[in-house]
Amino acid sequence: MKETQTLQEKATSKEATERISGSEAVIKCLLAEGVEILYGYPGGAIMPVYDELYKYQDKIHHVLTRHEQGATHAAQGYARISGKVGVAIATSGPGATNLITGIADAQIDSTPMVCITGQVGSHLLGSDAFQETDIIGISTPVTKWNCQITTASQIPEVIAKAFYIAKSGRPGPVLVDITKDAQFEEFDFKYEKCKGIRSYKPIPDTDKNSLKAAAELINNAKKPLVVWGQGVILGKAEEAFKAVIEKAGIPSAWTILGASAIPTKHPLNVGMVGMHGNYAPNVLTNDCDVLIAIGMRFDDRVTGNLESYAKQAKVIHFEIDPAEVDKNVKTDVAVLGDAKASLEALLPLLKANSHPEWHQKFKDLYEIEYEKVIKNELYPTKEGLTMAEVLKEINIQTKGDAAIVSDVGQHQMIACRYAEFTTTKSNITSGGLGTMGFALPAAIGAKMAAPEREVVMIAGDGGYQMTIQELGTIFQQKVPVKIVVLNNEFLGMVRQWQQMFFDKRYASTEMTNPDFVAIAKGYFIDAKKVTERKDLKASVKEMIDSKGPYFLEVCVEKEGNVFPMIPTGASVSDIRLE
Amino acid sequence: MESEIKQFTVSIYTENNIGLLNRISAIFQRRHINIESINSSVSEIEGVSKWTIVVQLSEERMKKIQGQIEKQVEVIKAYYHTEDQIIYQESCLFKIKSELLFDEPEVQNIIKDSNARIVIVNKEFFVIEKSGKKEEIELLYRELSVFGIMQFTRSGRVSVTKDEMKISTMLKAFQH
Ligand SMILES: Cc1ncc(C[n+]2csc(CCOP(=O)(O)OP(=O)(O)O)c2C)c(N)n1
């Protein structure tokens, strides 16, 4: 008797609803989705939700960033290192518009993120009310999905959909805009996770024949080349990927967002492709007989001139997003589907192979790049410090275990080229959008998501100052990130282009900088400045050994250039070493 | 061959959602593709909307755009067709001074010959409606404009395909 009663009670309590406000429902939805940390900034239209955040502060940690853009990048950093959905929250109007850069960044880099914005009361919509902006209209082209909520009862279903859409298939940002009256309104709350949407197929079916065709091309290839992208990481396909390239013995190169999926020192890892990538994989893209693209989208920074990109090769494209197939490069075999499942299914179809002569070509070209570029970068004989030697020092001190969060510019290319990775999801950078100001807040999110990891942020003196106010967040939250600014007193990457393509007319790229150390110290962050090579090692060590956050400014060569380089419009094989 | 500019009629089946117009038109706008006409209505399936969009572009671009449209969460399926694959109509309304109807026998003949329909007649004006292909409507327009047209408007194209579009079966497959 008693037992059946409790069972019944259980059954009804599962069905049962509770009467709560829309704003409390928002928090309960977030908790149901496993959100522990969110980044944001309060304001009028989102105050009811903040009031609930106050009540639930022991269950969900709200991080007050110093700018809403910082909140999005922090959420992105959180997502990129953990694979979980990052969450950012802001008020209507300027709060919402300040999210846009981060949303656009997450859209182009396929980062799962849910942004929640407050909106003016529904009776005021369209009246140009105080802090009303059409954030749905504004965010539409840069979101995977967005939705405005005007009654509380919509909240559970829409937020459940938001998380489902953000993380499934090819991930991306979702924005949910909630009017203030919907936040206040009480309703009968019940949460159910979203299990599917009838018009939305996150993962396309994999055609077995395409797998067979791919295997046949790979098995018959004499000079196969793999180029992998972030799809391997997002699809949690690292192991399956490694097994495939190891069995078939294929030299494999990465796009910047693909970096760290396999260790830098893996013998089949032949480096980075693209504008500032490595010499061998760029040149040999135009020599391979089969190009196997895995979870990458042939961005123009990767392909250079499409007219002369891998024309001699058969192209196989493993891809989750059907719209990417044949978008930029015509494929011979497209394998649609989830990277992990496809690669696991491919493995038994492959013949073991090793291609020693083909590998030798990569080694020979690496030697050329080493002599012409790498040696001088890592072991400079000239007086000025190079960016690469700072990276080398960080590699040594962290044993390649750090997650590197880089900003945008020369230092980013150097960080991607020279950082050593042993763990996946360790290269966090703004690839597709190239958002200066990304790194500092992204490093905050990354460190908070993975406190056990060493997180080293690397920025230029330009980009650092775009979100420098997030030092306040680091101080308030006591986030022990390591902050490295490679100061060349220039907007270096733009200056390099001015030097190479605009006859050295340095229009507005020179920076007169403040005392960065004093600024960090103003936020009570330990800080140091290095100007000479002899002090570099000890300073990097001190930074890595530090338990708390640490700021290190390294004054580097002012007019250093990043090479190799594929000039815009040139072919990958016309990559310049000097 | 592939880059030859052609006219395509795009059929899109979607969930009902106010925001979708923005999303879909932005896909064309971003690529500087002019939408010649756009029509949205209910479809043969309850709760599913159907859009008919007419555009001019190369088939290569059309294919890529079809992919971009289908990528939208609330789009069930997008197809594109050439003219010979569809049955299509456009509709238009002419508002004309009533005296012309009574004083100009030629006007009456034009209306009769064109298979247009008189919707309303009152003391000041009458309204005729004509459905058909764009050329038929243009012809009628030219003929009537000689006498003076007070107001004219033409709808977007609506179309059905000669072949089946397997939306219902597809929707079932989507249901997880
Ligand atoms: C928000 C934003 N504005 C402008 C640019 C264009 N841009 C790309 S790299 C760069 C220079 C970056 O300078 P700095 O941060 O000092 O790094 P460095 O290249 O010197 O390493 C600029 C201005 C950008 N990528 N993002």
C-alpha cells in the first residue's frame, strides 16, 4: 500500500508544475541544462533575472564582466575549452548590442553559446522605448537561431530549444530575448529538455557508398594529405582521427581552429596550413594526389587563391554541414555526417600504409622553413626579442600542457605556429572573425571552465587594450590566468601589410602605450616587464609558477614580420619565406 | 554553362515563424541577389508554411543558396525549379475609372479576351483581377494603360511542381 502510494506520488511530482515567475524559470532552466557559470552585465530590462541570480547564487555563479563583449568572449572561452555551452546574459539596448561581436565570432567559429537578453515590456515593443533595440533583427544574421519571448509560459520550451540548437550538429550561438513583463509573470513551470526539432536535422545521414569511395581513393593514393579543422574537436573525434591517419600513414595538417586535436609532436602532424602556416603542407597541397579535408571549411585564409588550390588532387570532404560541401572547393567525394562516426566507419576500410617517400618531402621542406624562418625566430642572434622565443619559453615552462588563448594579429600567428600542444581543445583563438580583444575575456572563461589547466593568454599591445577592462573581472573573481602581452608598439599585423603592400606607409598603426605594468598593478595583479633576452626565462618561470593571475609584458622587436606568408590572391604553393 | 544566369523558382517549406522572413531574405541580400518576388502562405500540411521565391542567378550559386536556406533551423526543406518543372501563376488587380467600362467598347473587349474577371463596379471605378503568367499580365497592363490605370498591383508568383515534393514523408522522418 505504502509503496504504491509513494510511487504514485513520485509519478505526479514528476508531472507536477510549480508556480514561479518567468525570471525564476530562467534560472531553473539554466540549472536543468547543467549551467554552473554564466557571464553577464545587469541593467533595467534584465533586473528580474538578476534578482533571481542573487537568490540562487549558491547554485549558479554569475560573473560580472566589465563589458558585455567580454561576457560573450568569456562564454566562448568557457565553451571552447570544455565543449559545453557557454552562457552570456545582458540587458536590452546597449547591453544587447554589445554582445554582437562575440555572437558573430561564435557563429563563424561554430562555438556553442546561449545569450539571454532582457527586453522592454511587450506593450512597449516597437515604440522606441528607453533601451529598446530590435536585437532579434540585429542578431539574426549572426545567430544559429534566435527567439523573442513575450509570455512566461514560453520560457522553458524556448530555453530548452536554445541549448539543444546551440550544442547539436554544427554548434553555434543562440540568442533568447525576454521581455520584462514575461520575466515578472507567474506561470506553472515544468522543464523538459529538447530532444529534437522536426525541421532541424543536426547530423546528416552518412552514405555508406561515400565512405567506400573515400576509402578507395585513400587506399590508392600515393601522396595523400589530410587537412583537419575544428570539426575533429567539436565532434570529439580526436581518437578516431588519430587511428585513421596512423593506419593509413597520412601526413596531416591543421587549420588554426583544428590545432591541438592531436599533439604537436605527433609524427604525422606536419603543421599548419594557410596564410601564415607551415611551408611544407602549403606547398604540398598543390602536389598531393588526394586531399582529405576533415571538419574544415576551406576558408580563404586557408586556401589562398581557389583557382590554383589543389587542382591536381581528388578531394574528399568529411563534413557535418551539407552547406559547406562544394561551397569553396569542389569535392570528388563528400562524406556527410558526424566526424567521429564517419572516421570510425572508415577505419576498417583502410589499408595500412606508410608513404615514406612522400613523408620525406615534408621533412625536406620543413628543413628549408627551419633554416629560413624557424631557426631565426626561436634562436635569434639579433638583439631584439622575437615573439616566437617567448612562446618557446612558455612551452618549456608548461611542458606543452598549457591552453593558449591568443588574440588577433602577428602574435596570434606566432602563437599558433610555435605553441606546443599535448591536449586537445588547447588552442583558443578567434579564427573566422579575427576579433581583436577576444583573448583576455576568453582566457577568463577558459580558466574558469578548466581550473586545473594552465591558461596562458597571449595578446598584442593593440588587441589587449580592446578589452583591457576585463582585468577587473580577473581581479574580482581571482581568476589565475597568465597574461602575456607581446608589445611591439605597433598594430603589428597591419603594419606588416603596410610594409609589404603599401610602401611602408604606416598609417595609424603606431601605438603610444601606457605603463601596462602599472595598469595591472592597479588591479592588484602581479606584473613584470621584460625588455632583454637574459631576463626572459626567469620571468616566464615566475609567471607560470605564480599561483594567482600574473601579467607579463615582453617588449619585442618593433618591426618583426610573420613568415611564411601567402600574400592575398596568391596560390598556397607561392608561399613566401621572406 | 553552370555560371549562366537563369530564373529559378524556389519553394521552401518552413515552420511558422515571424523571424524567418528576415533570415531567408538576408541569405539573398548578403550575396546581392535581388528577390524578384516572394510569397508566403500556408501549405498542404497543417502548421507548415510554404514560400515561393523567384530569383535570377547561376545554378551553381542557386545550389549553394539552397544549402544555406536548408541550414536554417526552422526550414524543413528547400527546392529550386526551372520554369518547365512547375505550374505557376501570378495575380494582379487593376483599378480603372468606371466611365471607361461604359464608354470604351475596346476596354470591354480587352477584359473579355484576356480572361480577366471583374471584381467590383461602382460609380467611380471598377476593379478587374487577372491571374496568369507574367507575360499575360504584362500584356494586359500594356493594353489597359493606353486608357489609363488608376491603380495597379501584381502579386508574387505562386507555384506547384509537376513532380512530387515529399514533405510529409520527410516530416515523419524528422520526428525523432
Ligand atoms: C576588432 C578588430 N579591429 C581591427 C582588426 C584589424 N587588425 C587585425 S590584426 C591588427 C593588429 C593587431 O595589433 P596587436 O594587437 O598589437 O597585435 P600584433 O599584430 O602587433 O601582434 C588589426 C588592427 C581586427 N582584427 N579586429
